[in-house]
Amino acid sequence: MGCSRGRLRLGIASLVVVSCGLMAACAGAKIVVGRSIDGVRLNDTPSQVRLVLGKPDQANSYPQGTVWYFNKHGHGLVVGFSRHHKVNDEYTGGRKEKTNRGVGPASSLARVRKAYPHIKCSAPGSAGLGPKSRVCTLKSRFAHHAVVTAFSFQAPAHGYEVSISLH
């Protein structure tokens, strides 16, 4: 991952914590570790994402690709597309989304560690999002790609967001 993409992902992750939203049709949707958030799967095309979520509230283009923001009904999703117009990053801070093991952005670090005992967590403060921030990651494979599902914790008052990224 290049330095520019890292800064872009950090910026997106910060935005998710501040502003979260999604359409009502996806309000009960799930996080599938290493695959999807709210019905949007890695490698989906923009047309496929529109079928699931509708029109994005905002879209920004970067040299590395495009980012769509969905901010409706009190929780959110950010979808990143590669230059090849395929979903390669997703972020959510929506407290209603949960994995099949019952954890999501409203869960504690202890709960995430209990649900995923093999998760790897950074040292406090090393995530670059504040002195108590940390990132816990699960690595997997999907469609012949390495995938990282990250649980990024900031301050306890902010909870955390979940991201899934192709590498």
C-alpha cells in the first residue's frame, strides 16, 4: 500500500467516525469479515453498489480511484473503488452492523478479542488516531486477493469503525 493510499484510507476512516449513514433497506445488514459490509462486496462494480445502496450522498475522485459516501438514517458506509472501478475498500461506523460473531462498531475491544482470539492488535497510540487509538486486524483471502478486515479503535467515547480492504 502506497503512502498516498494510506493517507486516503486514514482520512476516510476519520470521516466515518464523524459522519455515519446508510439507507433504511440496509439497516439490519451484516459485516462479513473479509468479504462485505451491508451487502456491498469486495470487487463489486459501481452498478452493483447502486443496486444495493442507491445513489451515494457524495462522491470524490482521486488518482487511485473513487470514494462514495452514504450518510442516511443514522449510520454509515464509505465505499472505495479502485481505478478499475471495483470495490476495494469499505468502512462503517454504523452501530447496528455486526459480524456473525456478534461484534460491530458498538462492541468493546475486549469483546472483539473474545470473538476473534487470533486477531492482531497494534500497541495503544500506534494507529496515529490519538494516544489511545489502536487497530486490530484479521487477514484472509477473497477472490485470489489478500484481504484485511480492520477494527480501528480511537478514543473510548468514539467507539470504532470496521474496514475491509483488498491488498
